[in-house]
Amino acid sequence: MRDYPRIVIPPPGPKAQAVVRRDEQWTAGCYIKEYPLVVARGRGTMVEDVDGNRFLDFMAGIAVCSTGYGHPKVVAAVKEAADNFLHICGSDFYYEGMAALCERLARVAPGSSKKRVFLTNSGTEATEGAIKLARHSTRRTAIIAFRGAFHGRTTGAVSLTSSKARQHAGFGPLLPDVHHVPFAYRYRCQFCGDKPDCTRGCIEVIEKDLFARHLDPHDVAAIFVEPIQGEGGYVIPPDGYLRALRDLCDRYGILLVADEVQSGVGRTGKMWACDHEGVEPDILLTAKGLGSGMPIGAIIAKESISTWETGSHGSTFGGNPVCCAAALATLDLVEGGLMENAVRMGARLIAGVRALAERHPCIGDVRGRGLMIGMELVKDRATREPAPELLHDLVMGSFARGLLLLGAGKSTLRLAPPLVVDDYDVDTALEMIGARLGELA
């Protein structure tokens, strides 16, 4: 038997409470703090808190810890890079790790076009840079994004974000000329939610309403889309949706920007979620799982799009040498077996969640690719009314028993464990979720 999950004292224990009190005294009030987890260390899919409680992690720091905690190959790469030098500004000077990572990302990006790569500190910074690049390359200003989207919280990125009103409240005016349209949320689609097949109504409305009444398509620089919506509820669009978006963009000379910050780097069982449809975006954004926890992201753009001149964009810390080393080690591991593991374990996990849905009518929808799975909770399957209180109770109750979970959207449980999960981890998580749902029922 594994030595996790194991609760030795109900969390938060006394040491954790002391850290929480200190944090609350000194940190900014904008931090969310989902629950009082105070981490001391981690290995693989196990997280241990300061009181000795051990948890099974099925949220991976919001899909960041792709290779788990403390993977020896990632740690070794970080230590070697740190021994050499901690920093030199990649915007101004050269080092092998940056060149190697940019080449690696350009080669694994979707499609056959040659790519150029700009390295960032985060997904939000990648979004900001992509907005600039799209406008600079096309000499157009308008941006289209989707309802339910999450692209970050800085001013430009949050202007595209449309997942929670509180992320906009009090910060206006935000970036002008940003237009939001419905996403292909099949379970709750206003166009075809009651029909057996997708009608592509959410794409048609862009041309028939937005372009016909409000916005000249030739003023649109880019459409930003998450191939799988993250914060919006782990929403997976129907097959052919991304291809239809690609065709729409091609008709009007609009750039397609794929935000793969959460869905990329092997999480869906392919390197990029776009690969499931064979779609090549003009710009692809990545971060989160790219560095296995080290802060790094990237803007991967077609060479024909990457037209910005020397000095027009930069980043002091983007592409830090230690982070580059972590990213290269992560890509080695993802391509070396973890991507295939995401396929196998994802199939086991989604089958288990569907089995839970047969026993628990509060599970309204199950959807997923690889290890990016959403389980939407409802008060009633007939009305599909969201059940946010049930989601909260499930997450908090699971935390108390040693399973780390997070929600997404109004009432969707997101399942995004590290890509190193095995049969024991999957089966244990399913058993714990099922037990908690039984209690709540």
C-alpha cells in the first residue's frame, strides 16, 4: 500500500493554521486561497503538508505540475542550470538553453510552417504578447474571444477573459475593441443544446450577427480560443469546431490564436489539444505545465506572423536559464512516455467517472481528453441547473480526507492530475470521489 493519502490530524493542523494566520496578515487580499492546504513537500502525485498529512493531488497546482512533484530528471536539470548561472537577460544576450528550448517548441508546434518563439514568465504574459503581435502583424485592432474564456488577469489578458465578472469589476476601462461570442459548450449550447448533433450555430453567429451588424471582419486582428476551455468548466468543443474556426479566420485574413496554457504539453494525450483536429493556429500560447512548476511560458508563432522588429517587445526574466532547463527536461519526459500515460490513465479515469455518473444523478455531464476531464454537477438532470454548493462540499470534503481537487466554471469538478498518475492513483481518487458523493446524497 502507498503511504498516501494519509490524514494524521484534521487539516488545517496547528502548524498549517499558524502559516495561514501569518499569510492573512501580510498578503494582498486578492488571493483566492481555495482551501487551507499548506504545502511542505511533494513527490510524484503526493503532497505533504506542514503537519504531516499526505494528500493525493488531482489538480496539479492547476495543471502546472505536469511531471509531478520533485521529478528527479527535472530537479537534476534545475540544479545543473542553477550551478552554472541563475540569470542573464535573454532579450539582450545569448545562452544555449534558450536557443534549444525555442527550437524544440518550434519543432513540436502544430503544422508544417516554420515557427518563431518568444519566451515568457507565464501564460498571462504570453497572452499580452500575442495581443501585441496580432495587432502589429495584421495592422488591425479588434479581438474576438469567447464567453467562459480565461486568458489571464493583467489588463489586456483580462479584457479577453470572460469567466467571472469579479475579474473585471472595478478595473475598467479595459482594452477596447474586444468582442465576446458564445463558445461551443455542447451541454449548455443556446443553439443546439437540445439537438442530437452540433449545428455550428455558435460559429455562424459570428458572421451572421457580429460581422453583419457590429464589426467589419477586416478590422479583426485575431480570434483567441482555448481548444478546451479551462476555468470556464473544462469545456470540450465538438469535433470539427476548431477546423471551422480555422476556416472562418482564413476567409477574412484573421489570425487564429490557440491558448494552450492549460491544455498543452501532453495533458490531453497529444502534445497540443489542437493536434486532435490537425489544426495549425497562427499563434499558440503555452505555459503552466511547460516547466513542471518553474515559471515559463511561450508565444509560438508562424514565422510569417512573427513580424515584430528588434526592441518592439521583450522580457527581463522570460526564458530564464533555470526555467529553460526545467522545460527541456519536461518535454523529454512528456515525449518519452508521459503523453502516452495521459492517454491510458485518462481512459481509465473517464471510464470511472462515467461509472460514477450511473450511480449519482447529480453528475450531469462527463467530458474529457487525456488527463483533462470535467465532471459537471447539477441539481437536476432534467433542468441541468448548476450545483455550485455541491461542488464546494465535494472539494472541501475531499480535502479533509486527503484528496486535492478544484472546481471550474459554475459547478464542474476538474480532474487534472500530474501526468505521472498510475492505476492506484486513479482508482483511489475515484473511490474517494464516489464515497464523498454518497455522503452528500
